[in-house]
Amino acid sequence: MEAIGLLHFCSLILAVLVQPACSSSCLASLSPQLRKDCHPDPGASEASCLARDCCWSPWKTPGVPWCFEKVDSCSIVPDSQRVDCHPEAGANEAACVKRGCHWCASENSTAPFCFYNSKEEAACSAIVPIQKRVDCHPQPGASREICEAKGCVWCSTTIANVPWCFYPEDGPHGYTMKDVPQRTAQGWRLTLNKRGGISLFGNDISPIVMDVEFHTEDRLRFKIYDPNNKRFEVPLNIESSSNVPVEPNYDVEFVNDTVLQFRVIRKKTRAVLWETTLGGLIFSDQYMQMMTSVPSTSIYGFGEHEHPSFKHDMNYVRYGMFSRDQSPGAFSNLYGVHPFYMCIEKDFNAHGVLLLNSNAQDVTLSPFPSLTFRTIGGILDFYMFLGPTPENVIQQYTEDVQYCDIDCMERQLDFTYDDVNFAGLPEYIKKLKNDGMHYVIILDPFLTKDEPQGTYKPYELGQELGIWVNNSDGVTPAVGKAWPPGESVYPDYTNPKTAEWWIQMCMEFKDILDYDGIWIDMNEPSNFQNGQQPGCVENRLNYPPYVPDITGGLLAEKTLCPNSKTYLGYHYDTHSLFGWSQAKPTFYASQNATGKRAFVLSRSTFVGSGKYTGHWLGDNFSRWRDMHMSIIGMLEFNLFGIPYIGADICGFNEETTYELCLRWMQLGAFYPFSRNHNAIGHKEQDPGVFGEEFAAISRSALRIRYSLLPYLYTLFYHSHVSGNTVVRGLMHEFTSDPQTHEIDRAFLWGPALMIAPVLEEGARSVYVYFPEASWFDFYTGRQVSPSWLKKSVEVPAPLDVIPLFIRGGYILPTQFPARTTVLSRLNPFSLIIALDEQGEASGSLFWDDGDSVDPIEREEYFYVEYKFSNRTLKTTVIKNGYHGIMTLAYSTIQILGFTSKPNVIFMNGEAIPSNRMHYNSNGKITLQISAPLFQELTISFGH
């Protein structure tokens, strides 16, 4: 009886464990046609949708509700009709969802927990599993007839995003190897012939050549091109050594089966970083495609977009890349183009890949996991960077590719100012500069052609030099419409003569307004109409057979016609290079005009732009979600090699609120590029308009920023010389902790300072995840409890506080803040020493005059390294080339995590009076000293 009772009790437990969940949920795989609108009234937003306990998921197709009712996944398919989607052992919810199937426990012992949507879907999955499908008809208008005529498989599905028309695993597509791979001076060369006669978009090219080049131990290139006809290539010079690395950290493999397979393998771990069946390769005149599997779903990068998370969703999400003037929005292609991604592998090594291509393109992220690259011009030119740490990846990548608004102009004319509404502007700028502040002008990339003869030199000289982007005849200027009165022409910055003209105009304008830097805007380039006058003619350049997944589906929308001519070729190829090509001459214009270090801020960017310009995240909105989006954008642009990055604090579009703007001022104090900026016609949002309390809280956050500028400046030094990131995600430093891979609501300055802003209205606390390390509260110096480590902990965040934490093991140089950076630079320095578990820490300080040209190359700088070990701080001066260092001194040393009060302290052998030291029971020591910055110090803390 006892045994029976026990068996009955266990059965009850089992029944409870497998009882289907009755609660509804938001299914990521729910097809859009099954969505039931939960917010039919106008004004739907993520906040209002979630307030109704509904699901929010933006969708590209018009008419599909973004806010929809939750569904019960257990009711989708009855138990009796379930077809097992995971017949092998080891089924769990995560593995099930990854296959594109549904998971629901059942009391029925014969019913699978992981199941397909239908029997038809199960039959289709026997041909090609859902998660492995590659879209054979990526453009709209797919049908079974069209699909099967392409040699592809047609299977409908109710799962969102999954393609209905897809390649069979043994289809007639792709290329095979003509002969055995040939050895070259830098690697291998393969000649490939097209298989079969099916063409997806016409004008397929065969033969094609694939070159695999071993550049360094940690970098390789594989390039696919037409050997018989020159095609457009991005004019970015990426140097490679003539010497092939003796022991590269990668192997490459070619497997010539039915179709050719190409693999890149990390030699140390044998992890496959890139694996493509070249049978899926398409190389036609205006459509190229390559699919590769990737070793994990931890994928970051690709831009410029407003991504909902730093770590990408791999559920058949597609992002188009083609520079465009539009405010950030879900899935939209934005101002710049960065076809670069980083992958954290399953063993926590990292690698990165760049597709160096400037044509309109898109990438699909699929759950296999895999990536499908599509572009409509140029060549397929990939670079891989082996890392193995995230920071190594970005260092290797950047080694290769290295605020007055328009209303102050006279009628929005470049190189002018409005001397009526902005009367006295030159004198005002002079006063600003006398007070230690700087002034930045804005220039747009279009000039009116309709001013009276002899009144507007920039246009007339440009016309004389013939420097405009031209119509397809290559002679007559392309005429569009933008801010200036009349009609506008567009300088062609790929033309060397344009660079000379631009520098001359900028230098002459310096005599009118004594500016310090240049902000270049709307350089996608923007046009207020679709194409130039009289419109874009019908041809394959203006209307190609495939248009990547870009907003509007039209290449000429809000810009020039693709068949316009530039110095380097058709605008079809060079469109997304416009801002990139403008940045370099603007850099030298700023430098030549001011005689000082250039300051350039560009809205449109491309691979390599970070060598010449910073960037801001465009015309954002005064919304809470946009604060979160700004962190993701900031992290991504550090991956792209543009660390001087920020967003418009308090939002550019719409009206801000007191609390939103205050929290944004706190966050914005930790943007590398920190600027409060909004659109004409909206209410003022500078700190002073909200009252004294608001101003005081904002001032407090900004004073923290100013005090940390020596640390931030040193981070930029390391970025300049080594390609380091400045802002980075927690996964960057704690890669082996999977919990950090999805964190994008907190971030780091360098390796040592964690910023955890409040991103929700009304919140007075935030949840902070603390990876395995020593952490200290920035404000109190108190060490975070060991019980908090590897956990998400609720941390107080009253309205006047942004939570900040210092990581043990690091030394941060600081400086007493003043009203401007010019004045701050005169103040004493301090060190914050946060000890790790071993009682050690290290850091450095770079310092120079702040604005001279090439101080590192001319060795006119100061660099000191700090090391704390065995209760002793040592400062070692590495370079003492900056004469201004003679007037600077240390005043305070703070040590966090000190286990006991020292009995005696010696500095360079001399005892320091005890009244200069204060010891707090939380382990914080504050030591007052007076010592020149250039002097090497040894400070020991006796037991």
C-alpha cells in the first residue's frame, strides 16, 4: 500500500510538471496574418501596448499590427495533430523554438512537446528544415509557379519571417571548381564555373575567380570577382604585407563535392568560423549572394540601423544597408553603411567579418544560425579578423580602416551666416573663445545654383571647376531640391578637384566666422525629391531587377538617380560613399583653417570614416525607448571604429518632458560626444529652462564627466594608437559569462567604469548585473557585496543619481572639474585606485595640449603608467614630451578595497603626515599629496 501510495504521489507530481501552461504569451514565431490587433485606435506605442498587456513587435509590411493580442501556444495545434519536431533526445523549449517550432507540455504521453504548425509544414521540413531555409525569392511577389521555375522549393508556413520559397539542398544553383586550387604569393586562387542554366536575376557571370589571401596571422581576405571585366571596388586602401604569415591562426578548406564548400577554421580550437556551400553562391551583374553558417547566435554589428537589441535576433531578420536621410525607426536603413559583424563563438572566442561593398545591400540573419549577404553591385570582398577577444577583433579591424544648426545660415546657404537674425555672431564667437569655449559650424552637401550672378562664390567657382555630381551624360550637373532657395547641385567629393575647392571655401569662411570645427549634415546625400530633375529614366541602374530591403524600395528615394555620374563611376556604386568621401577633405579643411586638431562630425559614414570624423545618431525622438536605442547605437559604432559617438540628448523630434530630459542628461554625460540638441519649432530643452533643481542635477552629472575626462582622454589615446573601443558592452570584457551577451541597458567606459542609467519613466531604481569581479560604488567607494556577483540586483537610483560602478583592478586618472575644459585642464589631478581580489590595480594617463596637430607623431605628449601591488603605488613616466606638464600636479589619491588602515605611508622614501590620510571603514583611503605630475612616485602603505 505504501508503494502504491508513493507511486500515485509521484504521478501527481509528474502531472503537475507536464501540465500545459494556461497563460497566453507573445510568440516570436507568430505569423503576421495571425496577429489580432490589440490597439486599433491611433497612437499605438510600445509603452501603451504593454500597458494593455499585449505584445509589441514592429513589422515592415503596412497593415500588420505592431501591437497584438497574446496567444496560447498550446491551443495552436491539438494534441492529436501534433507532428514531432524534435524526435531525437534532448528536446527543450530553446532547442524547439530554434527549429521554428512550438513548445507546449501535454498530459498526453504520446503527444510531442515540440511540434510543427501542421502536417504540411512537417513534410516541408523533411526537405529542408525550417531553420536552414535560404530565401530563393527575396523580393516581393513570390508564387509557387515562379518559385519552382527557379528550381526552388515552395512550402507555405504560418511561422513569421520564414521564407516560403527556398533553395533545395541539392539544387541546380551555384558554382563548381574548374580546376584544383592554385597557389599564389598570398594564398590560393580558385576559378569557378556556374552550374546549370537557371538564372534568378539574369546576366550571370561565369567563370568567376575567388582569391583567398593570408594577410596576417589574424586576418585573411577572400574576394570573388569577374576576371574578365573590371567591376566597381570600394577605393579603400587596406594594406597587406607581401610576406605570407608563417603560422596563421586559421586554416582554410575547400571541399569540391557536388558543389564547392569553403571553410575558415580557427586553428587552435577547430571551430568553424565560416562555412559556405558555394552552390548557394550567385554572381550576376546586378545581384550577388553568399550564405554562410556561423558558429553561434551571438552576433553584433551591421549598420546603420536602430536595432532593438545589441545582440541580434536571428529569427530570419533582414536589414538593408543604403545610406538614407530619415529619422531612426524599426528596420529602417539609416544614414551610414557598415557591413561588419562580430561573433562570439560557443567557446567565447570572438571573430569579426567585413563585407567591403558600398552598393545597396541587405543581410538576413537566420536561426541555423547563418547569414545571407545580398548586394546589387561591385564584388564580394570579405575580410575576417580572428581576435580572439572582442577588443582584439576591433583593434584588427580598425588597424585596416582607419554646433550651430542651419538656421544660423543666410537662407540655408553654405559658407554664409544670417547677419540680421544672427547679428553680432562673429563677436559672440570671439567672446566664447576668450572664455575658453569653442564654436562649430554646420555645412550641408548641396549648394543653390540660383543666386544672382557674382554674389555666391562657392557655386560659381565650383561651376567653373566642374566639380558637381552629373547626370548620366557625365557633363550636366544633377539638379535637386534641398534647404537653400531655388535648386541645388551636389559636390562630387570623390573628385580630387572638389577636395581642393572645399578646403579653399572652408578656409575663406574662417575669415568670416572664427570657427573651431565643422559639422557636415545631410550627406547621404539628401534630396527633397526622388531623383534629380526631370526624374530617373527607366533602366536597370535606376530600377534594378532586385532592390535590397531598404525603406521605400526605391534607390532614388530622397536622393539622386543611381545613373548619375561621379568621378569614380555611377552613383549606383558610390551613393553610400558620399559622406565618407566628404569627411577626409573636411578634416583637412578644419585642420588647415584653424591650424589646430581637426573636429569633424558627420551624419553619413562608411567603413573607415572613424579616421576622420565622429558621428551622432541622427534625428531621434524624445521618447524613453530612444534613450535605450542610443546605448545600442553607441556600442555598435564603437564596433565600427567610430568611438566619438553620441545621440541628441533629450531627443531631436517631438517634445521632451522634465523627467525624460533629466534622465537623458545623466546618460548623455557619458556619451563620448555629449550634446543636447533639438529641432526648430520645439520647446527649449537646455537644463536652465527646467528650473534650478533640474540644472543642479544635470550639473552634477556633467561635473562627473569633466572630472573623468583624463580617463576618457586616455581611452581615446588607446583608440588612436591601437584601435581600442572607448565605450563597450559588458560582453566585451566578460566574454565567458553568457549573461553579459545580451546586456545593452548598461555599458562600460573602457574596461573599468560601468554606467547603469535609468531608462524607464518613474523608475527610482535599476537592475544591474555584476559580472565576476570586484566592483565599487563610484559615489561612496563601498565594495559591492560578493553575493551580488553574477546576479541582476536592484540598485537605488533616485532622481538625482545615475548609478556608476568602478571595476577592481584599475586605476582611473581624474581632474578637478571647472566650467570649461580649458579651465579644467589647469586643475590638479587625482587617482582612483580600485583594487582587485589580489589587492592590485593598474592604469595610465595620456596628456598633451589638447588641440595641436599630430602630437604623438611629433612626440609632444606625456604618458605615465600606474601600478599598485604589494600595498605600493608606482608611477612610471614613459614619455615626457609635453612642456605644459610642468605646471600640473597630483593632489589626491583614493584607494578602494583596502583591507586595513595603514600605520605609516611613505612617498619616495619620506613619511607622509598622518593628518593627510583618511581611512573609511568601508575600505576607502583618501590621501592628500602635492607632487608634480612629471615626477615618478613610489607610495607605500605600511601595515
